[in-house]
Amino acid sequence: MTLSPNGLSFGGCIMTDNFVHFFLFQDSEIKKEGAKVSASFVMDLSKEGWVGIPHGGIGMGSIMELAAGFANCADNGELRYPVHCSFRMGGAEAHVGDQVGVDVVPTESGISGRVSIKNAAMPYITGDISVGNAIPEADEYPRSYVPENFAGIEGALDHLPYYRNCFVCGVKRTLPGLKRQFHLWKSPHGNIVCAFAGFKDEDQDTIYLFEKDGFMHPIGLLAILDETMGWGGFFASANGGVSVRLNYTLKRKININEKLVFFGRGEKVMGRIDKRMMFWASGCAAVMRGDGSFEVVIKSSGQWVAMASLTDQMEKELIPEDLTRKAFAVVRERA
């Protein structure tokens, strides 16, 4: 496999160039050794999430991008839906500036991949991707918080603060990014966090850069749901955290002309922040139909390790300050 000016050559087939591939790998060579496909790249500032830490969506997205080159889980570079993704993080810490390698191998149901930091003993992220209708439905969290109609949340949202440079929420970012703003919905089902795509014309220059052939690339979907659920966990635990397990089921491709709403809710919290605290969250993405009703197209869930240092970072780094104070006031009212 090689990367050429005409696209990605894989098994003699030239795949069309796409923005996400070059955002991730730049001009790195895509290598094929036996059944394994690999690439390397630097976690530069374009890939930042928490300050100084790469966004988990970058590692997950790199695995998904290479998975599209395998005939057992894709047709002509397009993943076969439904797609189930299971990711594990935390074997090694990653920092902005690290050189990483990603490698992917085929499995019976799809592919297995890992992202490793140069000279680290353990992987930073591992992932298993399964495709096709044989994927079992295994999810303990009901999404009863998704309203029947958009009218259920319209006008009932409070803005949440954001980072300057985060790949997902960095609205002051000069590099390409998703530039999503998150919102708190104090619903009958508890504190729900929401984000949106396709409701503003400027999305064409942000989130919809991360598309392929008119459909949203998984990198944006996975990253936004990671952050939406993380915010949901914040409102349950009063702390920021790093993902350790993330599971997604993508039911179908999502056209960039569709309006999409992301939902996330904290589900449970265990432990204390001065010892060891974990929190769990669920999420989903739903396409808003023309009549305002919703079709759930992605389900997600995850587990996080809460960290006091990240909670402190949120208070210091999130902007604007008034929105940060309001967000922390909500969780402190519950304490």
C-alpha cells in the first residue's frame, strides 16, 4: 500500500483522496506488511483535546480510517454498516508532540487496531471494529431521554463553555476542527448534554470538512459523542475525566445534508475523587427528520476515570468565564 498524488493505492485499487486521511497522516507513508496495515504521525496541536493531551477521537479515527481499506469490512473504501466499535484507552499516556504509530489487522468480523506511542511499552488505544448484521445488540442503557420531537428541547438549552484549541470544541481554533458547542438540557430524565450538526451554514467549513463522498467520516461522530458523554459524566460526578472504554454502534451512513443531534447523560458514579473515581455515561446521535421527529443512528456508551487535575483545568481554561461558573454551579448545587 502506498500513498500517491492520485490517492491511496491498496491492492491495486486507487482510493479517492479525502481530507480526513491527510488531516490524520499528512504525507506519511501507509505501509502493508502481510495482513497488517500501518502508518505513523505526530500528535501535533491540530489533534489536541484537553490542554496538552491529544483528543481520543484522533486515535479512534485513525483506526477507522485504515479499517476502510480492508475488503472484509468495506466495499471500495466504504465501511459496511452497521458498524460496532469497541475502544480501550489508558495503557500509555499521550501528549501533544508525541510520535505515534497506528496498525490494523483483519479479524473474522472486521479489524483490530492499536495506536502506540513511540518507545512506550503498552498501546495508547486499542480498538475492535465489527461490521454487518451479525453484530449483537448489547447495551444496558436505555435512551429514553431522546425526545419524540425537536420541540422537546428547542428553547430549553443552556450554553456550556468550551476550550480554545480542542479538536471538538475549540471555537477559537485556527486549525481545522469540528468547532462544536455543547448545551445543557435540564430534562425530565436528568441533566442531558446536547450538541448539533447541520443546523448552521458555517458547519460546511468546520465539521463537514471531515467527510468522505458526502457522508460524515466516523472520526467526527466518535469524537463528538466521546465529548458529549464526557460532559454528561461531569454533571453526574462534578469532575472531568479521561475515557478508558468507549463503545459505539453506527447503524448507517450519515449524509452531510442531514441535521444531527448528539445526546449524552451520566449514568453512574463510583468512588471518591480523593481516592479513585469512575463514571459511566451513555449517548446517541439522532437525525432530525423533516417533521422534527428523531431517528437514532448511533448508540454509544463509555467509562471514564475522573481526575481532579482535569477538573481544575476546566475551571482555569474553559471560556467564557461566566459559562464556566454556571456549569460548575449546577454540579455544586447537587453536591
